[in-house]
Amino acid sequence: MRGTIFALMLSALVIPSVPALAQDPPAIASTQSAIAARADQVVALLNGKAAPEDVFSNGFQAAIPAAQIKALSTNLTAQFGAAVEVVLLEPRDGTRAALEIRFERGLAKGGIAIDPAEDNRVSELVFTSVDVLAIAGDTPEKIAADLAALPGSVNAWFGPLEGGTPVINIGANTPLALGSTFKLYVLAALAEDVKAGHRQWSDVVALTEKSYPSGQLQDWPQGAPVTLHTLASLMISISDNTATDQLIAVLGRNRILKLMRDSGHADPARNDPFLSTRELFILKTMDPMFLDQWRTRSPDAMVAAEVLMTVANPSLDEVNAAFANGPKAIDIEWFASPADLAKLFAHMRRNADPKVFDIMAINPSATPLIKANWDYIGYKGGSEPGVMNLTWLLRDTAGRDHVLTLGWNNPAAALDEGKLSAIAQRILLLPH
């Protein structure tokens, strides 16, 4: 499983431009004027008012089809409204410049370059991030309507952790597949054991488990010594699947299921047997007949699955191929509702070692504007084709905890992850 990165890193449209030779001041001014003119053209292009062939160099067009350029433009304007203006054009070396374009609801940051040999057409364009801007007049009601309009099944909860009315509440008791957000349950069980004195963050274990990316530890030597703190940090911050499976092996599946029950999860049995990430990947490489047997949870099916998961060793290419055509058996996953996740955070505040919240904050998946809106941000997200979950524990300036969790499942089609991320950013920028 992979964790969803909230920064909305977009696919770059990049063709290296020819380095410019040293220029005298008049030539520099002319170049900067040309870049500015082309940047304004990019704004028009994003709004569908300029054609790619009128903006980009031949090399760019040869590498990036016009249809792909138009699809990116449509995706951006669908999420963030029309492109409004260039707000930053900061010259770099020669014919390059840093570029920021303001949309109605967002600020796209990246870079641009032109090719003087081709009438100063754009030879390089990259957007590295898009920050959602606070929208005048945005309301929880508008956001809830946008969530409800997403195809498939959606659940959402935003409000105080305890003792308050939620600002947004859609299917609070409806469980959906979590993707890598399930790793919060592994983290909580470990942090509870540390607080109880059964383990220490500094305990060292040998790396014996291996899964598939996302992550790094799948490439580390077998038997490498790793602390529990390192495993937990990698599991949460970069959604390392091997780190996750190692912690599941250390803690035991029953320990994690007990944590689910103790924290108030409404249906822990739906997550029994508690799968490792490797096991989930193996299952999804299997043919439909085997998956149907697995779904019965019959004793024979469970024995067959246990044998299979012990001996099967699909290649990374085989695993990737299993997901290549969209959602694959998303009913075989880990499940929780918004209410379950809120109860988990409340349980962690009472029973987990406090260092666990530092681990959750390593990668808060938040823009600078959002960080300025909250005193503490802890995060875990997850996705696979057809599955997405984004979950935050937040603390306001008054010291009150809040939870935002958004889930989206669609077994029929891959999700536009940028849409849910953009909605989440809008929620995190609401006054509180």
C-alpha cells in the first residue's frame, strides 16, 4: 500500500531547454519580457483559450502530446477554478524563471523556460505543487456537497475529537477501505505497549520481513538491526510497507485486533485475519476464483490462503500488473469508519506514549497556510486504485483536539486523488 502525499505533486511537463549564452543587459531585458509574455500565454492555455501548438516548442510537443497537456489543464481548473494571473516570475539562469500562477482557489508553483531559437516558445513547464487558498464564502455545507458529488462511496468527519458537534459528518459510522491509514492501528498498539512498559522505542529488532514498495526497507539487508522507533517513523512518514510488516510480526496480529476492540472499533472481525501488506499484495495477484474462496472465510479457504502466503513470491512487476487496470478486489482491505478513527485517536490520547504524536507529525501533509492554522498536525493517509483515505489529528491554538478524516471508495474506477486532497485542504483552512 502507498501513503497518499497531500502536497499534490503534479506530473511534470518538462523538456530541457538549451542553455543560454551570457547576455548583455538589453538582451536580458528582452528575454525576461519574452518569458513574461509566454507565462501569460500559459494562463490562457490553462483556461482553454490558447492551443498547445501556439505555446510550446517542437521538442516539447514531440514529447508531451497535446491531449496530455489539455488533460492537465482541465484537471487543474476543475479542482482550483480558472487560472487568474501570473503572481511570480522570478528570473533564474538565462531563459528560465520560477513561476507562480494564481487560480481562483489555488496557487500553482513551479518553473518555466523558453527557447529563443523557436520564437521564444515554452520549452519547459513544471508545476511542483498547488496550494489551496482560503476561499471567501466557503462553507462546510458547500464542502459537504462537493464530497457527496464524488462517484462511489464517501465518508467524512471533521470536528472536535471529544465533546463537540462535528462541522462535517457524512456516513460517520460507515466503514470503508483505508489503504495505508490502517497503519495507525499498528502504531497505536506499539505506542500503548511502550507506555505500559512492555517495550521501549529504542528496542532493536532484526529485519526479517520483506514487502513491496512504498518504502525503503524492502531494499535493506536481511537481518539488519532496526529500532522500533525507526520502524514506526518510516511506517507513518513514508508509508513503508516492510516497516509495517515487521511491526505486525513483532506485535502479533491478535495484539492489533485487541487494540481495535479496546479503542471502540465497531466491527474488528471485518479485519480478521489482520493482513500484512505483503499478504494483501499476494492476494490481489490471485485469480478471481481464489479470491471468491477467500471471501467465504471458510476454514479450508483460510488454510489454503495461509499456505499460499507462506510460499508465494510474486515479483514486483506481477504486483504492479495486478493494479494496472484499475481497482482490484477493494473489499479485501482494512476497514474503519470515521467514528472508529476518531475513537482510535481518543484512545491514543489516553493510553499511548506521547512520543507517538511526534511520529505522526513527521509528515503532516499540510501546506504552509494550513500549518499556520493549527498548533499541531499529525497525519496518515493511504490509497490503492479505487481506495483513498486522508486522516488528521489536529490541535488548535486553545489546545483542543480535532479530527479530519475523509474516505473514498469506488470499485468501478480509479479515483481522482487530487479532488479529495483539494477538498481536504479547504476543510483544513476553515475558521475554527
